[in-house]
Amino acid sequence: MTPAPNRVPYVPAHSGMCPIGPHLVCADYNAMPQQMWATDRQDWQCEGCGKWMTRTFTAGTGWSAWRPTHR
């Protein structure tokens, strides 16, 4: 029996994509409640896989990529 090939880890194409799979965390940022834009942290349930994600804002770099939140 031949060993299974090593799987290449998934890398999102851009910071708006889910780090778990090839889909957007939020398809329409206008759907986010307005108060979420008045903070440096946003938590959103991924519209593709349903897992909770978070991203943070810093003045130097802007918004970070989405990453899983432990809820």
C-alpha cells in the first residue's frame, strides 16, 4: 500500500476569506451592525462554515485577517 500524499495546508487568497475553507467570512460588510465599526475588534459568524471568527484593527496595519474565535 502506498502512503497518502501530504496535504498542502489551505491558505486564504485574501484577508476577507475564512481561514478554514475557501469561502468569505462576511459576504456583505453592510450587513454588520453599525456598532461593530466603532470598535477595534469584530466578531462574526462565518457565513460559509458557521464558526465564529474575529478580526482586529490597528492604526498601523488596518484590519487583520479573520481568525477563529474560541466561543
